[in-house]
Amino acid sequence: MNNIENSRDDEITLRILDEINREAAITQRTLSSKLNIALGLVNAYMKRLAKKGYIKITKGPMKRVKYALTPSGFKLRVGLTYNYMNQSITYFGSVRKKIDETYRQMLEKGVEDILIWGDGEVAELAYISMRGLPLRLVGVVDSRMEEKGFFGHDVYSFEDFKDLKYDVILVTSLKTEEAMEQIKGFGADMAKVYTL
């Protein structure tokens, strides 16, 4: 199993353990819905976790199944949580470096007005990193419009994009290729688009 598969496996395992910790009587169907994965995959994870001794499965009244974390299950959950947080900190640290380098390039080219494409954690980090620099946020483009919805700045819908004035677009969406296709489809000058 490669690192990406291991990471995905750990993420699913952690989310299952978290949900069981919150609600012992949770159904596999509910887990499937909450985790947005197939019911059969949830069943496979539950069997594996029980076989390894991380969860205990008991039958309750009316054939209801209850799950409980065992001491080794709690230990696994803590370890996975630590790893997840460590990976997140490392990831956001690397994104922050990329943002700083991108802003340096923009400043060298005389950029002042930036339009952020995508509203999320990376966009928030990009905005926070912009503070103190001679850069101005025009607004954020996302699927829905919201006045003053991003740190006091407007969030514009895709339909509003053509009317906006900016020097560059900074793509902060995690779906970079999809965002680039959207921007290109709206007829934007692709030389003015920066990605992270």
C-alpha cells in the first residue's frame, strides 16, 4: 500500500472510530452516509477493526448492534489523531511557503489587486498571508454569492466574475484543474492566473 492509500485508510479508520466514540448505536448505513463511502466498505472496516480488537460489537434489543472502542481502539484513535494533525500542520506549512513565494512573484510584477478563486481553508491562509503586504483583495469567487462573506470582503458567484476588475487571479481551490477550466471558460487571461 502506498502513502496515499495508507493516508486514506487511516483517515477512514479515524473517522469511524470518532463516530463510534460519539454514538455507540450508530448504524453502518449512517456511517456510510457520514463518511461518504460505500456501505460494503464500512462493513469491511468494521469487521477488520473488530478482528484486530479495536472495537467491540454487541447485540442490543431488537437486533440493534452497538459498538464500543476497546482500550487499544482508544490508543489507535489517539495515534491516528496525532498523525492527522501533524500531517495537517506540515501541509499548511508547505502551502504557506508556496503562498509567500507566489506573493513575492506578484510583487515583483507590480501586482496590486488580487481576486481569490475558491473559498476554503487555503483561501483563508492566502488572505491572512496577504496582510501587511501592498496587495489588495478584490474579493473571492465561489459557487455562491455572499456580501461581506469572506473576512468582510464580498464573495462573488461565477456569473459575477466577468464584471470584476483585478490584476491577477489566485486559485486557492483544492480542485485546481477544475478551477482552471472554469476560469478559462469565462475567457480570462490565463497569464494572469496563479495557482498554489
